[in-house]
Amino acid sequence: MTDHYAVIGNPVDHSKSPQIHAAFARQTGQDITYDRLSAPLDAFTSTAQRFFSEGGQGLNITVPFKHEAWDLVNLHRGDALDAQAVNTIKSENGKLIGYNTDGIGLVADIKKNLRFEIAGKRVLLMGAGGATYGVVFPLLRENTKALVVVNRTLEKAQSLVQSIKKRAGAIVTSLDAAPYADLAGSTFDIVINATSAGLNGEMPSLPQGIFARDALAYDMVYGRNTPFLAFAREHGAHAVDGLGMLVEQA
């Protein structure tokens, strides 16, 4: 019997998840369909519920619905408990179970595929949405020297940091929030764009000189030469998109 899965988001037409999961299914002998499911910005919950009521077994969640997915599910497992954001929902015995594999995928891609060490590095993380929530704890577990969350709306970054610190305990060595204006004069070894700015051809407000020598610039958006990646290359950083993260988290 064919199992039915999908990736849900807005926008979602760019997603390569159907190709990736189709390849996994061929390798493991699974009989599945895997589609793209576009949800109106104000109708994520009803769209997801309809998918499961019609027999769907699982959903991957992409922008901008990861916080809403947290609220939708009945149970939270693994990193979803810390992230308060969900990127994977499984239907099991009439309940919806939420997981978050974003952080696992990001760390695996950086360390295993790119062979770039995270421990002891200064990390700048742009954005304060569901993608950022999903990766903060896994990055902290790698013993970063500093982890700074920056966002256009400072209050959102501060709220994220305060929420993480309440739950993180001993793994928080240096976690701070900052506005873009305060970054002038600072340098980072790893700069991660967890915003969706690249989908709209926009560039985060990074100052000149933000990249340390031999820095890694990582954009979670994939399949595009985003303005952030172009800026990083112009300033000598090793620039990488998020395709490897997508494969690892899948």
C-alpha cells in the first residue's frame, strides 16, 4: 500500500524534498508518494489537518510554518522539545508527533560534508524564526566560543535568547542577541543566514568586515546564488547554500 507524504510551506515550489525522498524510497524499497503542498499564510493548520484526515502519513514543514506546526502536534520528540519549532510531523495511532531535524542536518553538513569545525568558533546566526529556533541548541552543543543571534527586530532575537537560556542550562557558554547595527567591528568564523531573505533576493544588513579569515558563510536557502552568498564570496568567505543541510535533515 502506498504511503503518502508531502512538504508544506509558502512558498514551496522551490523545494527539492520530493526528489530527495523519492531517491530514499528507491534505495530502501518503500512505496510512497511525496508531494509539494502550498498552504495559504493564514491556513496552515486547516491545510495540514486536511492532509492527515485524507490519509497522509507525514509532513515536512518549511517556511514560515514551523512554530505553527509546534502548536498543531499532540506530542514533541527529540530536538523539537528544545526548539519549540517542528519541521517534521508523523501520524501515528491517531496522534500527530512532531520532530525537529534542522539542527542535526545543519551540524552534520558543516562538520561531515564541509569538514568545518564548530567547536571554539564565533558564530553569527541571522534570523529569529522557526529555522533559528531549530538550530540553536545543536550549535550550542558543539561548544561554540560565542553564538550571537541577530534580527531586524531586536525584540524577537532577545525573546529567542531568553527562551533558550531558560531551558539550556549548562550548555550556554555565550549566547547573545544583537541588532545589525551593533555588528560593526565584530568578526565571526561562521555566519549562518536562517532568514528567508534569499528567496526574495534580499540581503541582510551585514557590515563590511564581518567575516573572519577563512570564515564559512552558510545560507539555509538552497539552489540560488543569494545576495548573502554573493556578498560572502566578495569578502573572501567560503560560501555554501543549504542543500547539504536539507539532505542531512531529511
